[in-house]
Amino acid sequence: MTRKTVALLYGGISPEHDVSVVSARSVFASIDDSRYHVIPIAIDRQGRWWLGDSATLPDQSAFPGEYQVSLLPGGRGQALAFHTATGEAKGLNFDIALPILHGQGGEDGSIQGLLETARIPYVGSGVLASAVCMDKQVTKALLRDAGVPVTPFLSLDRFETPSLSELRNALGGEAFFVKPARLGSSIGISKVATEEELANALALALDQDEKVLIETMVVGREIECGVLQRGSDDLLATWPSEISLASDAHAFYTYDAKYNDPDAVRLDVRAGIDEACAERVKDISIRAFQALGCEGMARVDFFLKDNGDLLVNEVNTIPGFTSHSLYPKMIESAGTPYRELLDILLEQAVARFS
């Protein structure tokens, strides 16, 4: 069997750069090298592409490399690598691109548009769905219009400064979450219940994004569901998982709790809910996936309220792929191991573009 050459894209310009590197390490270590020849393409924090070593995956401290990479428009996977010191150029050819990129510049449709222009098959959602799901306000508006239940929300820009009482009148509730509309990994998110907290939270969020999302704080359990596209009409939705704080050290599921404190959270790959609730989560997850035009994979995040109501919080088109990330663990729990998951994603990418 002739191995297909996979461009593994990782790093990127967003604040989630480091998370992408960790995810890519897991992918690189797990991909079936009897079927795929992986060429790592490291994207530095300035957005430049660097040719990596097929034998190893360097960490972000190794950026930049010697050869800078540029895809050829319409080249069907052809690329050029230029030596930055000597000007030497060499040709590359990729069969598939595997973007393991989180946040702006990688998960927002921009990389997907570049890959479309280069006419190379790639894993994951297309330009529109990627852009839509990157913007939490647009995601929620489309889901709401499609009849999918979402958390109460409103969006604003830097010229709008609502008071806490105005938020309570508009959204209900006593406390709120303020977050950048187009970032993930809980970066720039604050929980607010006072005017001072609101002012500080808006300043923090607006430092990260020009648009801010404000949501009513929902009291309930945090539930996640993995969706995997195994064929054009074959969508797998997993039994939901659950995330809960293991201590009072963090006010909510913050960036530090996710990535810097191994004891902060409890991750239950199989949430302790009844089958009827699990089926509702699966059904809503597939409806959300289809309503947003997602492809390949997605992780749908929910709040499960005490009264049994389910509210979609967000949809992530490139979920974390680290060794402890819930998405691959949920898919594995549903009967598809990590390596087979990568096979399916790569095969479906080629099938969609054929």
C-alpha cells in the first residue's frame, strides 16, 4: 500500500498555540505510520509555516525552523519550502492536510480557506462552519433559530457598557459569564456578580476580542458529546461525558484548571446520567452539528440543569486531541480507538474532496 502524505498543521497565532502543540504531539505519536507519512508543519505565533522533521515533533521553543513553507494555489497539495538563509527551494507534495489548530487563524475558517484555494483535502469542517462555530454569538443565534436550546446571551462591542441591572433585565439571573466571542480554552472568561467585576471582565474580554459575549450563569452540570462523521449520512454521537471541579481552587473551568492544574477537575468519560437523558444529548448534538454545517468532527458542550433541561453552550470544530482530552476518549468509549479515529477523519477528508 502506498502511504499518503499528511501535512500535520499545528501551533498557530492564537493564544491557544500551546494547546495545539500538545494536541499535535498526541496525533503524531498515534497516527498509523504504515498508512501515512506525516510531515509536521509548525505555524509560529506570527503565522509563518516552518517545515518540521518527519522523525520527531519539536515543541514551540524550536520555532522557527530552517525552511519556510508556502502552499501553491490550485496546486492540489503542492508546496514550496524555502531555506531562509541560502534561498534554496525544494518541492513538497501533500495528499491530505490535518489541521490540529485551535482558535483564531486556525479554527475560524482562515486555514480552511487557504487549503480550499490550494485544492488539498483537509480534515474537519469547511470555511463557513468553521467561521460560524468560532464566533459563539453567531453559533448561538443560528442554533436558536434552528430550534436548538441555548444559554441566554447577548453580544456587545467596546462602545457598549451595560450595567449589571441592565443585564439582569435583559437576560434574567443574578450572575453572568463574560467572554471573548471568538476564543476558546476559557481564555479571557470571567464570572461576574458585581458592577466592579463586570467592568474588569469587559476590559479583560475586550483585550482579547473586539466582540464580547455575555451569558446568564447556568446552575447545572457540564456535559459534552462527541460527534464523528463516518460517512456522508453516518453520524456517531457518543454517550455524554461530564466535567466537574474537584475542589474550590477555581471558580469555574478556567484555562489554568484545564491545562495547568491536573487535580482541578474530574473528567468522567461516561457521565452518570440515565439513558433517556443521554439520548436527548445525542439527538441535540447531531441536530446542532447539522444546523451549523459541520463536517468530520465536533464536540458539543451542554449545561444540564437540575430540572433536566439541556442547553447548548458551544460547538467546537477542532476539539482538543491531547492524551487527556475528552473528545478522543469519548470516541474511544464508543468503540473507536484513537488511531482508528484518525484513520476515519483522514479517509473522510479524501472522500469529501474526491
